[in-house]
Amino acid sequence: MPRIGITGHTNLSGATVPLVADALHGVLAGLAGEPLVGVTCLARGADQVFARVVLDLGGSVEVVLPARDYRDRKVKPDNAAHFDELIGRAAAVHTLPFPESNRTAYMAASEHLLTGVDVLVAVWDGGLAGGHGGTADVVDAARERGLPVTVVWPEDAVRD
């Protein structure tokens, strides 16, 4: 049973979301004959697009939340229904013991995610991390562990 982790940008443009969804579908469809497990921190953007694609392919989703306050503090009103639907469909939800969502908690959640996956998919434009725990940091951590990393950044993809 392949366990696939995700890291990626939270600020995908509206036009980029379907491009990323199609690219992720292509990457994950080859695994659809097996019970696919997607592991995600369920952040807005790449993580949620990934979760939706995994579910659409008949896989299951496991969520790693970085802190106890994540839903209340970081999920914006315009994303709350989408987040709630996806977390409601998760096979498992693990919340790290941090009281507050911050860069340290985000990186710890990504490190936790990396310990339980066979490969990491990164929806990443190749740029530097925008702060500790950003996409580039997670890709570096995965590579340091020897995890295979598949980078997805479709042509014409942009960040807001």
C-alpha cells in the first residue's frame, strides 16, 4: 500500500488549481490499482487539492495537523467548508501537541508526515522557502532522509 505525502504552496492562483489537480491525478493514477493512502497537513492550496485527488481516485487520506488551534486560527472563512469536508472524510487525523500554529509547528508536522510515507509529492515552483517550514524546507528534509520526491509544477502555474 503506497503512502504518499504532500507538500506544496498554499497560495496557488485560481487558474492554477485545476492545472495542479490534473498533474497530481496523472502522478497518482498509476497507483490507483493499489490502496492509495495520501498523507497531508491539509493546508489550503496544494495539500487540499492533493487530498481531493486521492479521494477521487478511491484512496484514503490521513491528516497531520500542526497544532491544536489550527482549524480556528489558520483556516480562513472562505476555505472552512472545504477544509471541514476534507477532514470529515479523513481516515485518521493526528494533531501534534503544539498549542499554537506557527512555523515550528508546521515544520514538525511535515517531519511527522515524512516519517510515515514512501514518497513525497511537492507542488513546488522550485523557489526558496518563504520561512521555516516552507515547501523548499520540506523537500530538503525529504531528500536528506532519502525519500523519493516527485515535483509537480505545471506549465502556466502561478502563485497569488
